[in-house]
Amino acid sequence: AVHYSIFFIMVFFVIQVLILINEASETERQWEQMDMSARMAAHSQRMSVTQSSRDAFLQKESLWTTCFPQFRDQKKELKRMHLIFKALREEFILERSLDPGFAPAPHQQRVEPDFNFGRYLSLAQAVTLTRIVEVEERTWFLFAVATGVFFGICLLAGRSIEVCLDARPVTLTRRD
């Protein structure tokens, strides 16, 4: 029974990792497309919006669309995502100071204007996902020590491992 439980936990973990990889690949594809379109001068001019239209894109969503994102206006949502991505990309390239005033860094210290921000985000996401699914050496060591301690307890109790793992209740009867 314990073996089956561990096996199903492992299968569930592997399925979760595969789902994460699939979603990360889709997100990476979207970031690459948005970065390419943000770097195109013609697209940048088309995407420039006035403050009022920017506010309309970034306004709070209704409770209905927050709870049920599939009912959002997809065209408006795509424009909103592009606008946010473009603003984040511009702020990243400006590399603002952390001191109050938040002045942009001098041109010599900035990344190039054609910097692939989408690729940078993809690499950062890959590092984060790797850390999420990685089982560290100290975790394996902890499991090995716990197994050794359990085995030692079974030996000290004078029982075999099978008896220690058997979860069925034992009823002692007296024979007269």
C-alpha cells in the first residue's frame, strides 16, 4: 500500500511538472511575439496610446471577468497585455535609479534598445521553474537518514521491516 501511494505521488508530481513546462512554453512564445512587435518601429507607433486610452486598458476588471477570465474581451485583453509588456520593456531598458527621483541610467550603462526582453524573461522563468521542481541533495539526504533511523528502530525492536510496515492491527489472544 505504501509503495502504491509513493508511486501515485510521484506520477502526480511528474504530471504537474509537465503541465508547468507546457504553460511556460506557451508563455515564452507569447513573450517572444510581444517583444518582436515591441521592437518594430511601425508597431511601436501603432501601439502608442493616449493617457485616456491607456487608463481604459488598465482599468479594474469587473468581478465577473475576474472570476471567469474566459468571458473577457480577448481583443482588449491582448492590447492590454501588449501595452503592459511594452511599458515593462521600456522601464527595463531605461534601467532607472533606485534613489528617489528614479532617473534613467546614462545611455552608456543601459542595455541596447533592441534588447530581447522576451528572451530574458523566458530565461528567468526557466531558472525559477528549475528551482521549483528540483529536489535538492539535502532533501535526498534527509530521506536517507529517515529511512536509516526507521530501519534502526525496527532492528532494535527485534522486528522485521515487513512487521514494522504492516498497518493492520494486531490482536493478541491468550491461550489456556
